[in-house]
Amino acid sequence: MIDVSTTPATNKSGPAAGRRRTYRPNAQYIPVLATLTLLIVMYTLGAVNYENFTHPSVILNLFTDNAFLMVVAVGMTFVILTGGIDLSVGAVIALTSTVAATLLQAGWPAGVVIPTVLLVGGVLGLGMGAVIHFFKVEPFIATLAGMFLARGVALLIDQNSIPITNGFWTGLAEARIVFEPGVYISAMALVALAVVAVAAVVLAWSRFGRNVYAIGGNADSALLMGLPVGRTRIGVYTLSGFCAALGGLIYSITTTSGYAGHGTGTELDAIAAVVIGGVLLTGGSGYVLGTVLGVLVLGMINTIVNFQSLNSWWARMAIGVLLFAFIVLQRLVTRRAK
Amino acid sequence: MGEPPAVLEMTGIRKIFPGVVALDGVDFRLLPGEIHALMGENGAGKSTLIKVLTGVYGIDGGEIRLSGRDVRFTGPLQAQQAGVSTVYQEVNLCANLSVAENIFIGRQPRRFGRIRWAEMRRRSADLLARLDLDVDVTAPLNTYSLAVQQMVAIARAIDIDAKVLILDEPTSSLDASEVAQLFAIMRRLRDAGVAILFVSHFLDQIYEVADRITVLRNGALIGEYRTSELPQVELVGKMIGKELATLEQLESRPRDSTEQLERGEPLLRAEGLGREGAIAPFTLAIHAGEVVGLAGLLGSGRTELARLLFGADKADSGHIEMGGKPVAMRSPRAAMAHGIAFSSENRRTEGLIGELSVRENIILALQAARGWTRPIARRRQDDLVAKYIKALQIRPDNPEIPVRNLSGGNQQKVLLARWLITEPKLLIIDEPTRGIDVGAKAEIQRLVAELSTGGMAVLFVSAELEEVLRLSHKIEVLRDRRLVEELENTGDVDADRVMHIIASGATS
């Protein structure tokens, strides 16, 4: 596949022929491989140090516990790939879980509530995307406004936690595939994995997905190349809003409640997962698979902290150190690419 | 005659920007299967014409006909779809994507909405093979040199079934062998019937590859010529706007202050100084009290040379001596510490801060030289500023008004005052008279002469040959990023001779 027989005249700064002989992974895969290695190292450390760490449920629970975060982080991946950011996702979880719980309490059927809630998230994302594109507002500011708005509306609806007793909801909360007693994967984890699969296909195989990468690489060039920059940019924020709403639904299902305090700080967890997963914060490089690994790393940190029965701030500190390490790694990789 | 009908015809194109007529009734045509060079100095209207053609700007008059049909493009996309593709000076691709993707993005082959990567890769490899380029199309674009990136941009452009291909200074960052490769591709496309519009500042390149030349000056059409029938000297004359005959009649310059100059040790000596892609290694000595003029066309390396001396760019060969001792010009700050001042070409973006007052702008460099921990007393500021406002006749003479409210000429004087206040030993002034009126021009020239009489060395960079001739003791002639000739400005040097050197690269 790798062909270095370019004429010398054109190959001045191209990959040096000599170095190609030894296997060197494509620079774009290095961050993902680093995350994968990290995950394996953490798992091995856990397996060596703690009893029962190798039990299959440890890994399956990672998916179950972090299903909502995975869905939110997938939406965030699209946004960050374009070079943007979405701070509203945590608040959207609060809003959508509150709306869902309120509507269910009012007796709406689940079949109506779910599309309604997803629509709310999508429309909010669409609005933020439109503001970002048409008024040239920084994504940070536009989504910060969206965050306050969504959380505010949630609080306006209800300041207290609203329990959900709807049969469909509680049924979904219990739905799972049991492999053996105590070893199962929840329906919500499967939903999250389905979202991941769809997102991976969209990013790799659709024009929309490739435009996302192009915009993250160089938005001005993308425009001159005749790509639909506006449509794509608004599209990713709509998608992120939709994913956040879906994440909110999953959250309300796993907790069987709606609450304006849900999802506090989730936007930061999602960003951390995406960055640890190797997506370049300036956009244009990264994979959904990396994001999944990033979410699993965050989950693994929490698991280890639990096994060690440490306080949860140890998890925060570990995430901080990792974030820092990965941003430096990205910088090194991109510098070498130039 | 045997000429095929033009694929593109622009007639009577007018484009007006507030206060400026950028294009005034320009006619331009492109025949299929030709390489057509568009020539002109800065501000001649080349880029405006290209932007009109590619739909970036609308037009205020005239008509554009493509293959005999009236067209009016509303944007680059429409122009592309009609068969007019542009490759810009800077590569406008996404360096993070693969080569194949850069060629096909937005038009990827699909089946059931799914991109067919294999077919895309195969087609890109075929396309690049047609351009004699054998690269791994799956590698990210940023792993390849600018030359390859440029070719990929061309591949993308011609795959959009281009009838007209515009190459806007594609060679400015390529080396000789890369240029040769690009030209081979251009010739091949020409033979396949594509009409190519080629813009370059390198005269040799134009004569090597272009079939015909259209010359613009000050937004007006000067003429369309066959390359074989237009000698280089005449082309330069048409671009600069002086016919040879007129130039020969110019009376000798009044160089009253510049005649006898005692030269001792040079103040600054650059030995084999050069920077790849910017300027070939050169050797240059500047003495105290001497005005050294840099002559050459736009893009000949004038500014690049000056920037090397000031440490604004890093030299990759040679060294600089000052007063006989080697010094490292690592940064503009180091150069300033050695008494070098650089008044830049672009007073708006590089030099002045429009919102600050005249006083603050003038004090800036002196304050920077002293360091921010030692502020200059307000009274001393006022004295200094008042002195230079008077000496340079800056109008209005109120030091507290924002600089952006001043006219171009007065802004230039403020910039000059800023550097003079630091009492440099060597003053580099790049294009000090661009875009200012005749009166202000004369004043700035008078000032340069006065400064050199006062013992300051001046490196004077200007596109206007007459200005350089009038002021300089010594003229360095640049051509195609190379210092080709040093002339003592004695009586027998005139614009004609300098132009010959610029055009041919050799002394006549």
C-alpha cells in the first residue's frame, strides 16, 4: 500500500524513504493507540492489584455505567472535529430528563415523549449552530449561552427531582442481556454502542462526515473547495444537541428520574473523553473509536478508585493528569507531522 | 487568421472600489490551448481581474463571455461549475486529509450514499499519473512538499472538467526543479486544449512558458502581445509605465548631497547571507552616511533581503558583520540593539497601531528599546514628539489624535519618526512612498537625503526606479530573488540601464 517511489524532485519533504522501512504507525493513529495502550495498562494494573477485577462484569459495567456519557461524547466528537466545542450538553441532559419526567407524569405515552425530547435537543443544537455560523459567534460563547438557557428552563419546569414511574421507562431500566448471573449488558449500553457504530460509519463513509474533517482541517479552504461549510457546521451542533438529548433520555432511564441537577459537569467529562481519545481540539483529526476508548478510560479510573475505596477526587486528579498528558502528546504528534 | 474562437472573453470590465477605480474598461481574452501570462506591478489590477473572473467580486461594467455565452458568476462555486478553476498562491486544500480526498472531496464517487474509497483512490492515482506524479494517495497531504500539494490542487482543478485554469503565482514557493515539473504539466494541459491564465513575478518563467502576455497598469489594459514578439525590456517598460525613449530623455538627477562620499570601514557587511526560497546568498556592504537603494520588480526579493538584515527572518547561510565584528541577527530585537531600524512596507498591518495617538506610536520603539520597566517621563515624551512632528512636518501637528485619522503620507512619517527617535545607525525603509501623494513623497525623499548627510546609513527599498536612482549612492539590482548587480550611482547610470539589468539579469 505504501508507495514511496515518488520522483526525488517532488518528494522533498515527503516521508523519508529510509525511515519507512521500519514499521511506523500513521501519525493519525498514534493518539488512539496511546489511549488503547493506556486502557490495557490500567486494566492489567487493576487485575494484578485487586481481587475480582478480572470478573467480566467489571468491563461490561463500564459500558452500562457510561452509556449516557458515550452517546454525549459521540456528539461532542463531531463538534470538536470541526474545531468547535459544545458546552451545553450537560444542561441538555438536565433539560431533557426534566421534560421527559414531567411529560410522563402528565400521562403522555412514552412513544410521544421520546421523539419530543429528542426534537427539543436537536432544535436547541440547531439554534446554537445557526448562531455560530450566521453571526460568526465563537462556539464557546454560543454554547455557553445555550447551557445557561437549557439549565434555566429545566429549573423553571421543576426544581425538584421528579420520579418516573412509567412502565416503559422502568422496563427499559431493567432490560438487559444476561450472559450468566451477575454478568449482563444493559439495553442502554447497546443503544450507546449502536450510536457509536452509526457515527463511525457516518464519519468514514459519508460526504457529511468527510466535510466535518475538512472544516476542522481548514474551514477557509473547505469553502474555496466548494464544500457546504454552513450546512455542515450547523449539522454538527444539531447532531450534538440530539446526542445530548438521547444521553438525557438514557440518564433518565437509568436513574428513573428527571432532575434539573442531572448532568452537571457532563460537558467537561465528554470533552475530556474526546481529547483523551485522541481527537485534536483544533479539529480535523480523530476517530469515534478513540472517543469510545476515552470514555472507557474515564470509567476505568472510576472503577480503580472504587476498588481502592478512595475518595472520588482522586479520579478527578487522575483525569486532570491524563488530559494534560494527552494534550502534550497531540502537540508533539502534530509538530512532527509538520 | 488561424486563431480558434476565444474560450473566455472579457470586454470593458469595470470594477470600482470606494474611491478607487480598480479596473477601467479592461479587455481580456483566453484562447483554448494557450498559456497566457497576466502581468503588471502591484496595484495594476491583476488580482482584481482574477477575482472578477472567479466570481469573488461582481463587476460594475462590461461583460464576460465563456464559450460564447454571457456569464456572471456569483461565487467561486458557480465559476468552478462553469469550468473556471483556480489554483491559488497558497495551497487551498485541507492538509489533514489524504491526497485522494483532497482531489475528490465534495464530489466523491458514491454507491447508496456510501463513499467508494477504493474507486476514489484508483481514480486519484490515475489522475496524478496523468500529471506524472507518483505519490501515495492515501497519505495525508501534509506529508508532502508544497510542490506536490500544488500539483494536487491542480489535479483537483482539472478534474472539475476545467476549460479555464487560473494559476495565481503558483511558483512563488517552489524551487527550480519543482517549477520545471509544474511547467511540464502546464504544457501538457495546454496541449489538451485547456486555456491557462498564469500569473508570476518571475520574468524568466513567463518567457519560458507563456504563449501570450497581457499587461495591465493602474487598472487599465496596456496591451496583449505574443511572447515571442515582446522583448523583456519592453515588457518591463510597459509594466513600469515608462517607454524606453522617455526614460532616455530623463535629465540626470540632482544628486547634490550625494556626490563625494568618503568610505571607510563598512558599518554593516553581509557575507553570503541568504535564505532558501526567499533570497539567494548575497554579499552587501553599507557604509555610514550612505544610501543604498534596492531596485527590482515586485517579488524579486527586495523585502526579503531587508528582512534578513533586520533579523525578521532567519538566514540559513552566511553572516553579518557590524564594525568588523560578526553579529548574530537572531531577532528584530537583536537588530535594534545593534542600531538597526526597520520601517516596514506595510504601515497599516505591521507598523502603526491605528487606535493609539501619534505620540504613543512615535514613542513605542524607543520605549521598547529601553524596556517596559523604565517608562519615559511624559515631559520628555512630549518634547521628543514635538521635535519630530516639527522636523518631519507631520500634519495635523496635534500629537494626541489617533494615528488612523492621518493621511497615508503622514502615517508614513509617524512610522519614520518612531524609528528616528531611537537614533539608529542604519535605517531600513521599505516602500516608504507607496500609496502616498506626490508632495509627501518628495518630503520623505528629502528627509532620506538629509539623514544620510547627517551620517546615518540608509537602505532604501522602493518599487519606483526613479526614486532609487535619485537618492542612492549605490544601487543593488535584484532579479528573481537574486542580487544580480551592484552599481555605483555615477552619472552614467540611468533607469534604462537598470531596467536592462532587471530584464536580462546582465549588465548591458
